Amino acid sequence: MSFIGRLFFIAFLSTAEAKFTRGDSFQYANIDGTLTITCKARTKTVTCRDVFMEPWPYDTFVGPRNFHVQSVELRSTVGTESQIVVVPYDGKTGKSAEVNLGVYSLFQKPLLKVGENKLRYVLLDKKNTVIEVDTFNVSVTRGKTRSCSPRETQTENPEDCDYSYSLCQLYFRNQNYCR
């Protein structure tokens, strides 16, 4: 391959469209359902409620290939609010580690919020030197509430009747998030 051919090939590798593998449009849906829990000697019926992001709350960022890139910083801005996450990035494939786009938990916040999210990505090498910076947009809307079919479950743990969060999460997972 000629020198000019190699330059063209390298330029082609580094100009990939930045995006998430599941696209640029996501939706939050409220989900609910009734779960009857039998805990040894007593039975309790709870209404489980949650918010679920579709098509899936975790995704992989795909961007330019560059053998020097080790991580990517993603900053999502909606209005005046922003959220930043830094994840490992494989410069050879142009793909990041999985990114939390839509799960709220005790230890983390999701990257995306309802509205038009302007994402700024910064590709970094192992010394945190900036290799490339660019932007792309992702839209997040709020969908309709979906209800799961009522279910019953039994547990050996008496605390599950008092603290049903983990059983509700299992219920939603088993119900395919009310789809």
C-alpha cells in the first residue's frame, strides 16, 4: 500500500460517527404491577413501581478508532444540568465499556435525562492527554405507564415482606419490564 493509501486508511479509521450502539433515541417508561408475597406464616400484597429506560438502560459508546485512546469522557447536557462519566475505551475497536444511560441507584446517576441531550465526548490516552473532542445528540422522551400482570411469590426470608424492593426488581425482570 502506498504512503497516501495508508494515510487515507488511517484517516478513514478515525472518522467514525459517534453514537450509542442502540441509537440516539431512548424512552423512560413508568412500570407497575401487583405482587403477592408469602413470607413463611404471613402474606402481603405490594404494588411495585419503577422507571425503565428503553430500549435498554445500559449501552456502549462507539466512536473513532485510535490506537492511543484508553478512555472516553462523556458529558451530557440538558439545559443547564450536566452529568459526566469516564469509562474505559478500546481504541482498536472504537468501543467503550458499558455506560449507565438510565438507571438511578444509590451509587450512580444515569448519563441521560429526559429531553434533548447534547453529548460531548473526549477521547483520552493513558496519560489523560486529549486526543479528540466532538459532540452528538441523543433524545430521551417519557413514555406511557405500563402495567405487569399480577403475580405471587414465596420466600423463606421474612424481611422480604417488609422490604420488597429486590423482589419487585425480580418481578419486573421476570415480566420483561411489562412489555
